Amino acid sequence: MDTRLVSIKEASKKFNFPLQKLYRAVEERKVPFIEIENLSGTKSKKINTKTFAEWLDKLSEENGTI
């Protein structure tokens, strides 16, 4: 899998993950993400596709719940 930084919305579509659940998981810091601050000071949260896929794989191996 190519490693890319994507928005939460794009990650939701790419991984077939419920959007609101993913937003909540990011807010609760349950999933790996990165916060990027632009020059004006606005922060956006991005998901690294490779890291997120590895996190999902690990969670499924452990029969975890989100």
C-alpha cells in the first residue's frame, strides 16, 4: 500500500469505515493520526494510510473492538 496522508473523510471512504465513528476515534485519540498546522495557524488532522492499515490489521488479529 502506498503511504499517503489523507483527510479523515478520505480515510473513511478508502477503508470503508463509518465517518462519524472515525471522527470520534480521532478525537478520543484511539487511532493513529497526525496534526498538521499551516502558516495561518489552522490545524488539520490527517491519517497516514499505511499506519492506519497496520493499526487495523493489529486490531483484527487481537479481535479488538473500536
